[in-house]
Amino acid sequence: MDLNLQKVKRTPIMVALMMGAFVATLNETLLGNALPVLMNEFQVGATTIQWLTAAYLLIVGALIPITALIQQWLTTRQLFSAAMVTFLMGTIVAAISPTFALLLAGRVIQAIGTGLILPLLMNTLLIIYPAEKRGTIMGVLFLIFTFAPAIGPTLSGIMIEALDWRWLFYITIPFTIISILIGYYYLVNVTVLTKPKVDVLSIILSTLGFGGVVYGFSASGNEGWSDPQVYGSVIIGSLALILFVVRQLRISNPILEMRTFQFPMFSLSIILLIVVMMSMFATTSLLPMLLQSVLLVSAFQSGLIMLPGSVVNGLMSPVTGKLFDRFGAKVIIIPGLLIVSIALYLFTRLTLDSSTLQIILTHCLLMLGVALVLVPVQTYGLNKITPEYYAHGSAIFSTLQQVAGAIGTSLFIATMSARSQSHLAQSANPNDATAQLTASVAGYSDTFMLGFIFSIIAVVVSLFLRKNAKEKQAN
């Protein structure tokens, strides 16, 4: 199919896709401030409740590679409609769920819809917009991808205080329906339907691989790394991922083209993305727990504390897209990573006496750094690959973005839980309330230090990014 870009109505297409993506990505963190409430409601611990976020991100990450294949079987309108209807069904299940198991099932169904919509949006953008305009439109796109998850904890805090946690799902239903209707009337197909053979083994290996790794990191918080269930899951998951990569290189129609990694700058961009997404999603889950469980603020107050950082992130996303178009990636990414590192280090200094203003400013600093990195690093990486790899490149970015979020959430919460218990065991009186709060703060501090170490590694990696023509001209 030769797509005539002159005749494609870009605006209605992007409005429909972005509205669907906003609702879907908002749900990645919409339960942020609700997690402590849900822990009490269903009588489960932190390492169990985090699966409402980790499972969502994991399913999204596992499905995204498959979407590159599905886009060659279904038209843009068919795939969009299937994704949003599935998401709607999951939302309804979650909203009416009487048990934690059913709530988790609803989240999994939601995630299936999200996993289908995100790469569809990214690939459509790459097709209908020329390279010289992608930085700006990617900035608008990542206003959705970053602002929606960033604003999630704030919205959840406000709504839980005023209504009930079920309204976190009720509120998205009308927007999902509107998105479905707009897509039905305005979407046109922008992909070639080749209907390639479906490699079931690749799908199984991908799901088993990502699932095993994320489950292992999550279970480590309760069981410890010496438990066979923990290291066994990580080993099995890692082996499955290795077999998945080998198979993708050998079959004629891979669901994820691993040869995309032959472009060095694309590979470096992936590393930077993983670190930033781990930090962002982990902080989005950790901070509400710290505020409500340790510093003893309400869900409403917790939401308001996180609001300024969300606003900063949302406002900066389109700006960084324009900065990328003008100055290139390296001069934006390196300062952004340094800001992320500084913010994570400041989080390690939090104590029971830390002020609300200190937390707000540190969170704003973190979200500013995230905004400076996410848009440029993904646009830069995709611009470094050739057109035949666009669909797979965007699928790889989207997959690892979600998987990194799932691993980051699981790893950081498991670390927080284990370190808090370790500090409490070393205290003089483990039954003392103050000792328990102090141990919890120390556990959070250790966890943020782990994030700080990862961010420093990312800063070092970013030094190897190559300057493009615009950056050389500016210098």
C-alpha cells in the first residue's frame, strides 16, 4: 500500500489515538495513592498490592511485541476498536470487583487493551509524520505517555478522599466510550496487511521470559533471594528471554526484529529509557506509600503533594520535543539525567522530620529530569534506525518502557520491604512505633539510593551518544 500523506487527515487520527492512549496510560499509575487504602480493604501487604501496578505493566510489555504482528493482520480501525473495547471490559470488571483476585483480573484485562493501543499509536505517528516534524509531535505524544501516568497518583488521592476507590475506574468509562466512537468514525488504515504466519512459540517465550523476571523480583521482597521460587523464576525467565532472542534471529517473520539493535545509538537509547522508566514508575508507587504509611498524611494530601511534579512533567514534555528539533538530543539528555540523579539522591536524605515543601521540590526536580530525557531519548533512538525497522523499533521502546516500569516497581518495593524489615530487626525495641517508622524511612532511603546508583550508570552511558548534525552546527 502506498500511503498518500497529502490526503491523510492527521489531526482526527491522532486525536482518536491519543485520547485512547491517555486513558490507558493514566491507569498505569491511577491506583498510586489508592494502594495503602486497598491494602487495608483487602488485607494484603505491600509486595502483594504492588501487583496491581506491576501486573498491568507486565502484561502491557508482553503484548506490545505481538502488536507489531497484529498490525499486519488487522486494519488500524479494527485494532484500535478491539483494544479500547477490551480496556473498557477490564475497567468495568475492576470497578465492581468484590475481591483482590477479581480486581487484579480486571487490571490484567485493562492491560491487554493498553498493550495493543500504545505501539499502534507510535507506529502510526512514524508513518504519517515526516522525520523533521517528529520531535514536536513526539513531545505532544509524550505529554500523554508521561503526564498521564504522572498525574495518576494525584487524581487517585483526590478522588479517594472525596469518593471511593471504585470511582477511579468509573471515571474512565465515559472517556473510553468517547474514544471508541471517535476512532470508529475517523480512523483510516495506515499499515500494510500482509497477514504473516503467527509464531506461537515466540509469544510463549516472550510472555514466560518477562513474566518470570518480574515475578522473581517481586517475590524477593517476601521470600528473599535465597528462596528457590525467587531465583528459579528469574533464571527461567532469563533463559526464556535468551531463547526468544535466538528464535527471533532465526525465523523469517519475527514478532520483534532483534536486528534493530544493530544500530548502536538505538541500543544506547534503550538503556537510558530503562533506567528512567524504572525510576519514574518506582517513585510513583513508593512515594504515596511513604507519605501515607510513614509520614501519615491523607490520600488527598498525598495527591496534592505529587501534583506540582506532575504539572512540571506535563508542561515540559512538549517543550523538550521542540528543544530536540532545534538542538538535538545529547545537550538535553545529559542534563536531564543529572537532574534525575540529584533528585534521587535528595530522596535518600528524607527523614521523619522532612518538610512537605522539601518533598514537593524534590519530586518536581525528578519529574523535570524525566521530561528532559524521555522524549529526546526515544525520538533520537527511532531516528537512528531505517524505515523498515520503525514498527519493531517503536515496539521495542514501548515493550521495554513497560517492562522496565514493572521490574522497577517490583524491585524497588521489594527492596524497600526487605530493607525496612532489616533495619527494624536491628533496632533496640522493634515493637516501638517510632522505631518502626524510623526503620521504614531507612528502608525507603536505601531504595532511593539504589535508584541513584542506576541513574549514575545512565549518565555515564549518555556520554557515548553521538552528536547529530544540528548539535555539531550549534557547537
